[in-house]
Amino acid sequence: MLTENLQRVRERMQRACAHVGRDPASLLLVGVTKGRTAEQVREALACGLTELGENRVQEAQEKITALSGASARWHLIGHLQRNKVKRAVELFQVIQSVDSFALAEALEKQMDARAQDILEVFVQVNVSGEATKFGCTPDEAPMLAQHVAALPHLRVRGFMTIAPLVDDPESARPIFRRLRELRDTVNGAFQLSMGMSHDFDVAIEEGADCIRVGTALFGA
Ligand SMILES: *Cc1c(COP(=O)(O)O)cnc(C)c1O
């Protein structure tokens, strides 16, 4: 089932790219494995997915430990609590949910202590302004990105956002567009991590570089 789902996701990616004249090879597909078993993760790796996302440190740790030796790049896509920072830098190569300078500083401190060179991060922006979502405000984003970029062990890859869950993916378009416009004013080289199973087509049309896909790959 995963093989066919992956095929379908890749076709959707290609179609969305074709709509706007983008090269599908420039897109990063992160397979979101939260709620899936280590066995399913192994299957995903066998299908050629190499970048995987989890939203909880504890759950990721159990899986990554169970998979010992399998090579993958792990992205943390959920909120990171300060007391989990140490474990997070041990497990993840990319933290997509940096939403405050205090968190960035805590990550920097851990990276320095581990004598590790670079942790890749995205600054999470709460574009929709929903109270239930984490992320800095769009107004705070330029300054936060600038401050995080000055930390020697952190490399800012770009901005991440989560659009509101709505039936019609078209209604997420203004959210994606707003993040792209923000990126254009802050740093044209920043990547955009946006788009999930139901709305990644629209996100790609609006400039997503990284999409995070769970249910479209692994089922509901
Ligand atoms: C769960 C999750 C996803 C994947 O969602 P699907 O709708 O299953 O594709 C993407 N991003 C974040 C931040 C998530 O928590």
C-alpha cells in the first residue's frame, strides 16, 4: 500500500509543479511517521523515503532506537519543550518548530556542549493566527530569523507553517502565499516548509520547498 501511496503522492507533486512551471526535483518530501510503528518506518525507508518527521521527542526516540542503524534524516515538526532540547538534538537533524529565541538559545547551548557543528532549523510562523497553533507571529518572524541565524551552531533553512485544517485546500492558499511573501522580504534564499496531505498541491503552487506528508502515505 505504501508503494502505491508514494506513487500517488509523487504524481500529485509533479502535477502541482507542472501547473506553475516548477521542477519536482527541487521539492523535499518529508514522510510524517507519527503514530506509525517502527515496522512502517522501516517499510518507508525501503521505499526510498529518507527524510522523516515526528512531532514528539519521546515517540521519536522509541522508534529511532528500535530502528538502530537505519539511516534517515529526522525532522522534528511538533512543538519542542525546553526540557526535551537535549534529547531532541541527539535524535533530530532538523528542528522545524523553532518559535522563540529562548528555544533557539537552548538548542545552541546543547549543540555547543555536544561539540556538534550544525543543526538545521526552520522558524515556525503562525500565519493563520489560530490560538491553538504554535509559532511566532509574522511580525516577529524577520527579527527572530535574524537572531537565530546569528547563533553559530544553528543554520536557518527557512520558515515553516501549518495551515488551518479546512475541507477546501484552496482556502489555505492565502496562508501559504503570505508565508512566501514574508520569505521574499526577509531572505530570498530561505526555504518554505508548508503543505500536508490534503493541501500540499496548493502549497507547492505557492512555493513550498518542503512538504510534510503523513496520511496520504500511510493511510488514515
Ligand atoms: C501530522 C503532521 C503533518 C502530516 O499531516 P498529514 O495530514 O497526515 O499529512 C505535517 N506537519 C505537522 C506539523 C504535523 O503535525
